[in-house]
Amino acid sequence: MNIPSLQNQVSPEEWQLRVDLAACYRLVAAYGWSDLVFTHISARIPGPEHHFLINPYGLMFDEIMASSLVKVDQQCNKLIDSPFPVNPAGFVIHSAVHEAREDAGCVIHTHTRAGVAVSAQAAGVLPISQQSTFVLGSLAYHGYEGVAFRDEEKPRLQADLGEANFLMLRNHGLLTCGKTIADAFLAMYTFEAACKIQISAQAGGELTQVNPLIVKGVAEAMRVQTGGLGGAFAWPALLRKADRLDPSYKT
């Protein structure tokens, strides 16, 4: 795919953000979390304007490069010319989070089979695995309102998310936000693992749940010791994986 490089048209900080976000798209594809072209990952560009980068609608996640990412404002206006459109539903969800959460540097939304399956269960995420204890410390739920392309849904989504870093979109999928792309990715890795484990465990016998005091303790330990899941520890290794798969994401 012949896409002109934007490296010399943006600041070094924005270029690094583009490279990391493109790597995130490639990794999401590699881990099997993509849904053809229909989900999104966004990264906020530092500054008071709430501008952010999002995927060009129509590209598979394993095709996305740093220069193909689309830079938009809060009204979905493109700030750098791009031949690609932006998915309205993706824009509504991601703009809502970036608008409400100054700390949300990155937002990842998926439609995986396990994530949608658990989102349809009345009890939601169950405390039955170590992974689930990490999620339950900062989990919120948002009821399904149809395809999310209406701005009127944004205040309700923002209110439901609150200060949580994991959001289960009922009958829809999973969403994570993090201070950095690395944090949001590791949060989604953990969220997805918790859902896969839950669906697998439910196919067997009676479930054993983790003591609520332990769940509470894990959440507090995460907050005090790492400020979250500490995605920075895993991110360099993940970038090496992305390089081994296909380093073209850097262009």
C-alpha cells in the first residue's frame, strides 16, 4: 500500500505516538482480537484540544501504518488530509472517552467472541481467576443502545465509565483505557484473558470464586504499586514481536 510518509509533517512526539499506535493495531490483529475493519484503537495527542489518532476505516488492522492513521478533532474533522474515512460509531465511542477522561491517552475497543459472550451474561465478569481480579478492581458496565453512532449516547457512556479503566459494553464487547498505549494494551490482554477463562470454566463443573477480600486487595496493590497494570514492563517485548511480524507499521 503506497501511503506517503507523514514523519516530516508532524512533531517527533506525534510521530512516536503514531508508531506505537500502529504497532498496537498490528498486535491486536496478531492476537486475534480484530473484527475485520469494525473496531478501533485511538490515541490522544497531548494538548488541550482533545485531538486524537484513529484507524482509517476500511483497512485491516494488519495493514495499518503510522502514516495511515487519521488525526481528528472532537467534531471528527480531519486535521491532516487523508483519503480514508473514519467510522462514525468508532468516533462516537472514542471521542466520548477522550473528552471525559484527561488521563485516557489510549482507548481500545474490541468485539471478540469471548468478550461479547461475557458481556451478554447477566453477572458479567465473575471473580474466578487471577486475571478477573485485576479487571474487577476498575470495571464498569454500559447498557446496549444499538450501534453507537448517535452523539446523544455519549453522556451516558461517560457517566457509566466514570473513573474505571475497564468498560464492558453490554451485548457489544470490551473497552479499556490507559494513560499510555502500553497500559491500554495490557489492560485489554488481561480483560480478554479473563473472559476466555470464564467461558472455558463455565463449560466444566461448579465454579470456585475468589474471596471478595482478595479481590479488593489485588485492586489496592495494583493502584499503590504500579498505578495500574504497568504496561511499560511488557511493551518493549511486544514491540519486538511486532517487528518480527512485519516492521512496516513504522512507516
